[in-house]
Amino acid sequence: MKMVMPSWFDLMGLTPDAPEDEAGIKKAAENIKAIIEHEMKNGIPPNRIILGGFSQGGALSLYTALTCQHQLAGIVALSCWLPLHKAFPQAANNGVNKDIAILQCHGELDPMIPVRFGALTAEKLKSVVTPTKVQFKTFPGVMHSSCPQEMMAVKEFIEKLLPRI
């Protein structure tokens, strides 16, 4: 909202119909895709890469993974939304990540990104990826933060997707 602070892209509003910083979102996604490419050059196969984040970081993880040219292992999306949601499912890169596993978690008392927006995002994601691959978990009493139960869900999700090799 034009305040100077660390962020992935500019937030112009926090409602599903608010204008979005399309150029900033796409630039940030390209930065993350460059990190994915770097990790691949270092021997990490893309199917062993999970993108994840909280709030803007979670939003960027969703957008980046769904528009990525490499088949990734999964997405952890905490207290967030799908940026540029109106561009989906068409924006998904030829369905490369159609079967990607997504763990989306949200605090039920989140005043910044209401849980209703998280639920709308989960429904939208089910039109982009295989619906059974989308897990949406809510946590009672949790605001725009995390809790031990949420972190346990993240741990279990990662361990299931990336078994030890």
C-alpha cells in the first residue's frame, strides 16, 4: 500500500477484488524460479523441491509453483491467497504441476487475510490442480500467525512428500 517495508510485491489491498501488483508478483515469481534453477544445477531434482511460505510468501509460493515449468513436489501455503487468481486455471504452465500436493493452512481468527479468503483460494486451487491434492486446514483461535498444530501438519506433509533418500 505504498509504505516502504520488506515485501515480495506491493499490496494494494487485501480483498479478493483488490487491484494487484501484477508486474511485482511476476518479477518475484521469476526470482524464485531462478532459485529453483540454481538448486537444479546443484543436483536437486525439481520433484524434491517444495515451495512454501506465510502470508505474502505463501501467496508467492502458490503463484510460482503453479506457473513453474518444472514438476515440483509440493506447496505449503500458510495464511495466504492465490495472487492473480483471475488468471487461473489458464495461467498454470500447461498443467505441469496439475498433480502437485498443496497444504494450505489458515487461522480461523486471521484479521489480515480472513479465513474466508483462504477457503476461496482452496476452492480456486481445486480448479487448477487435482482437487484431491489440495488440503485446507483451519486452526481455531489462531490469528495471522502460526501454532504448534499447524507446524506439525507442515512437518507431516513434508515428511510424506520427501521421504529420506
